[in-house]
Amino acid sequence: MSSLVYCTAQFKPKPGKERELFKVLQSLEPNAHREDACVQYTVTRQISSPFAEGTSFPIVFHEIWSDMESFEAHCQRREIVEFFERYCKAEDGLAEDWNVCIYTDEPEDFDAPQIG
């Protein structure tokens, strides 16, 4: 059984702030990669393809953590809390909107009530 936690953190930059927000998010990668439970932690930006025309926020973190406890510990790290306070929640922050979701690769709870 897998205990992996998959996180997708999407960010919609304020107009003209795309590059700046992307660079700030990139700066979070090195310390996350040093966390023992970090399997993957990569910030990406949306690109065009006629085979992938879905909608999304243009900047997305793809994260994989070894378990829920580790994911939640990461979310409470000072630099992560400060990132959301300074760049997302602050009036003069770089993000207009954001959406953070977590997933599992285990099928056993499909009969349980789902969020959304």
C-alpha cells in the first residue's frame, strides 16, 4: 500500500507578476528537496499544445510526499507559511488566486464521501 501524498498547488499571478512569482516559487525548491520525506517538489508553468487545451492557473507546483504527516509538517515550515502570508494573502502580494489540493493513489476509499 502506498502512503504517498500528491499535492498540486496552482497559482494565478497578478497581471505582470508571472515571472516574479515563478522565481519566488523556484526559491522554495532547494529547502523542500532537503526534507527527508520529499519525493518530488517542482514548480512548472503552463505551456501550449493542441493536445492539452484544458484550463488551469498558469503556475503549478507538483509535489509528492512520503506520507500525510510529512506533507503537513512541510506546510507548517516557516518559509512556506511566510510565502503564503507575503505573496498570496497580502494585498500587495504577487498571487491573485491560488488552489492547493492533495490526492492519493489508493482506490480503496472511492465509496467514501468525496470533497467537491
